[in-house]
Amino acid sequence: MTTREFDGIQLERVREFVWEIPQEGDMRVPARVLASEALLDEIGGDKTLQQLKNATHLPGITGHALCMPDGHQGYGFPVGGVGATDVEEGCISPGSVGYDINCGVRMMTTNLTYDDVRGHEEELVEALFANVPSGLGGGGVVESGIDTVEAVLSRGVDWALEEGWAVEDDLTHCEDEGVRPDADPGAVSQKAKDRGKNQLGSLGSGNHFLEVQRVTDIYRDDVADAYGLEPDQVVALIHCGSRGLGHQTCTDYLRKIEKRHGDLLADLPDKELAAAPAGSELAEEYYGAMCACINFAWVNRQLIMHRVRQVFERVFDRSWESMDMHLLYDVAHNIAKKEVHTVQGEERELYVHRKGATRAFPAGHPEVPAAYRDVGQPIIIPGSMGAGSYVLRGGEASMDLTFGSTAHGAGRLMSRTQAKQEFWGETVQDELREQNEVYVKAQSGATVAEEAPGVYKDVDEVVRVSDALDIGDKVARTFPICNIKG
Amino acid sequence: MSYELRSHTADVAVAATGDDLGETVAAVADGLAAAMCDEIPETGERFSLTVRAEGLEALLFDYLDQLIYERDVRGVLPVANEASVREAGEGWMVAASARGVPLADVTARDVKAVTYSEMRIEEADSEEPRSSSSRPEADDDGWEAYVVLDV
């Protein structure tokens, strides 16, 4: 048997791209890493594997604690982590969802081609930057009071529809039609709502961005047809989350759990894995609060997307409807959802924690929106500013291998502090412009350096593993034209 | 008191030292500001905050969380932090102040949240981490702290 070892942690090769850390000591289940040898070398280079091992201690964890091919060190559960816990006998873990609840990505298609946009890149990037709030303290697309925040938390994209920031079609192309019915705005603190008030419709900073892209490759014609994708087509990709409101909500529950369930926490190897026992008052409250934050994040991305439509109208001097600017799909990266999965022949309801991982339900699954049920759920995997992004579809093997999940991005390789030593924002910007014809505009040069293409893993390799394992199959590749960030 | 930003694959870590606990947590808070902004102007008014928590790590966590909250609701970057820490009843208390630089005056990046990941707050060079029940008196080596911030 092939084995690999990193810092005393042994992995056994189960089959191609599947590595297992056997169960030992207080681990409740074994852990698995889905990676090629090259990606495993990177994953083994920081504390990802130790964090993955720690996650196997969560009460009620089922099957395996999993690390997707883009996994890297985070806090508590590693980024790229998937962990399913029993809804009745397990726990729900805010730290295993992450601070940025429903951080995610959406893609909007258009009927424009790359040729239509060429010559307008400068104007487009300037107009997007001027009209889509980003960075710290940049406000939001809408000025909102506390009543608006409450409405958004309970009604999600339905609120946006009523206010003229969405059309029906946007709802039918979003997970859960853009509304989590389990949302409980009363479980979200006043502090969190105060932070959310002036951030509704804003990108934030860090790795969040808005990109106009062109489709460079199609790998599966029938699925691409169903998704409305074709070569040379222009699309827009939006990556952001629930902003300060979500960050505060995670923080609040982490502290509440620490105070009320200290006994459970004492048995966990990392405080950031803080979990509320299934059925406890805090588990219910957190689930309601998290679902409300999911709604907030969907509306956040919806407002930005609708603002992008308005910017395109101005730049190309025609209506967005005439440019067929439709939501392809919206995927969540940081989320825990009650889902039914078959475990060892038995149907069980589980909290599936995905932290830096994307749901990847295959064709035929009842939770895939009707528009895509015949081909599988769209998955959007963004790469760096200098690399392609991918559209995948949920693969047949995802339910058996990964609780219906795959990767969420390229995955970081280099720290932000090191990136700022190695790269200079303006140089990165100039090189992208000259060598790749990518127009970048950011609030902060440091952000450009921290997000330089060189700090990420090879997204092609991440997608290759997902495709080969049949958890998420390659449908199309896109490449940036314009990128704005905080 | 001093701080240093340290490498972390996805996020940013702050390592800080101080002669006493107050200086040490204030140095971490200055590190939080540095993680968001490279060049800090002299503008802004000072504001005060008081935070209580059940233990030292919890106090550091809640103090930084409160600064992030103040940043978002006041629209300022809290810099030039000053703090004093003392025992209060069963727990700990920090009385602190910061200069709030209007966000409009700076190009700043978001720090989403403070984390407990790898958090340390203890006496420098001590063999054993000081428990939260011991007294926060300064000694020759002072105190040190380490915090990972979610970016």
C-alpha cells in the first residue's frame, strides 16, 4: 500500500486521488483527502491535515471528515472541509461553517461575445468599480435601516424581488429559490444587524471580487447548453458573503457555545470547532441565525448582480434584458445544511458542514432546481485573476464520496504577509494587463499583491481531480476580462 | 509594547508583547489595525470601550471583536490603542481606548473576525502558561500574545 507522511500524520492511498488518515486515538471516524500527489504535497505543507484530524472529533460525525482538493489551513475545520454530523445525536458547529456564513459565488450569463466587450474594458472596469461598493467602509448598493435588514434576513431574495432588485427568473436559478425557510432573524443579535445595516450590497475585501469573464472552453456540450454557456460568451462572476452581519453571528455563537457547552468543548482539540449538541437550544438558535445569514448573503450577491446589469446598460447603451443577463446559479461555500444522505445503506438526516466547499448534487437529485435537474447542479469554481475559472456540474459519485460536495476554488498556497513581500500590487496589475489582457482595479494595492495569481494553487489541477473522481464534472472554463476587488 | 504580523496560509496572525497585560492586548489591537491598513494618518477622535469576560483568552477575543464591531458601526479604524486589564469579580475586565481614524481617510482592507485558533496569552518565557486565576502583575519578562485573524 502506498503511504505518505507529513509531520507525523500518515495517509494511506485508497485509490487514485483518495487518501485516508486511519482512525486512531479519540478520532470518531477516519479522515480523507481527495487530491493528486502534487496537491497533497501542498496540503501537507501547512496545518491542514492536523486540522482535518481534529475535525474527526466532532460529536456525531459520520463517514469521514473530508478535505477537498483545494484544501488549506484555516481555523478549526480546514478550508476545503466537509463534515456531516447527525441531526439527532451529533452537533452543529459554527466554527466548522466559518465566520463568513454563505460566502459564495454566483455567475450571470450574457449574450455578449468577447468582441462586443473589447475596446470597452477600461470603461467597464472603471464603471463597475465606481458603482459596486468594495473595501472597508464603502457602504452598500442600498441604504438600509434595521427594518430592511430584518426583511432581508427573513425573506431573502423574495425581498429583493419585491423591491425591484430581482426578477422571478433569478429566484428559480438560485439554491432554495433564494430563501431559506428555516431563517430566524430573532436569533441574529442586534450587534450583527447593526454591522449589516450599511453593508447590504457590498463586496468587502480579501479574496472577494467581481469579474467579467469570457468562456474559453466547453467540455460537455449538452450540459453547457442547459446552462446557456457557449464559447466566447461574456459572463460575470461575483464572489462575496454575508459581510459583518455573518461574521458577527458566527462570533456570537462561538462565544455562547463556549459559555454554555464548555464540557463538550473541553473534549475537542481546537476551540474553533465549538459545537452545540444536536437538539440543544443553541443548536436550534444557531441554525435559525445561520439560515438568516444565508438569506442576507444571497441578497448581497443579488444586489451586486443587479447593479452589474445597470452598469452594463450604461456601458453598452441597451437594456439588460436585451443582453440576456440571467443568473446561471449561486453556490454557497460556507454553510451547514440539513440534508438526507444514505450512510451504509441507511437514510439519515445530517448537518452537512461545508467550509470552503461547494454542494455538488448530481442529475436527478430533488434539491437541484428544476431548470437543471436533468443535467446536475451547476458548480462555479473561481480561479485567481490570472487563471481560468470553471463551471462544473454535480457528479454521479458525489453522494457516495463527499456527501454531495466538491472544491470551491483554487485554494491558497502562500500567506498574505509573504505575498506582499513577493509581489507589488501595481506590477501585478500591469503584468495582468500586458500579458493576459486582464483589467484589474482595486481599492488597495496591497489586496492586489495578496491576491496575485502566484499565491494560489493550480486551479486546473483541482478541477482535474474533481472531474476524475466524478464528484464535479468539468463543463466549461472561463478567463477574466475585468476584475474589481476591495 | 510591540507587535508583528505573522504568516498564515489564508489569514493573518498577530504576535505581540508588552510589559503588562494591558500593553499586550493593546499591542494586539494595534496589530489588528496594521492587518487592515499600511499607512495610518493622524486623524480621528479617541473613544473608549470596556469589555468583561470570564477568562483571559475570552477577554482578548471579546476585546478585539468589540473593536471590529466599533469599526463597522462607527466607520472608523481603531488605532493607537491603549488598555488596562484587571481582574473583575469571577473574570477579567479591559478598559481601553482607541483613536478612530475615519475610514474615508484610509485605504483599508477588511478583517472579518478574531479567532481562537492557536490563541495564546501568557507570561513571556514562562514554562507553564499562566492560568486565568493568577494575578496580572508585570514581571521582568512581561507578557506575550498570539492571535489569528480571519481575513
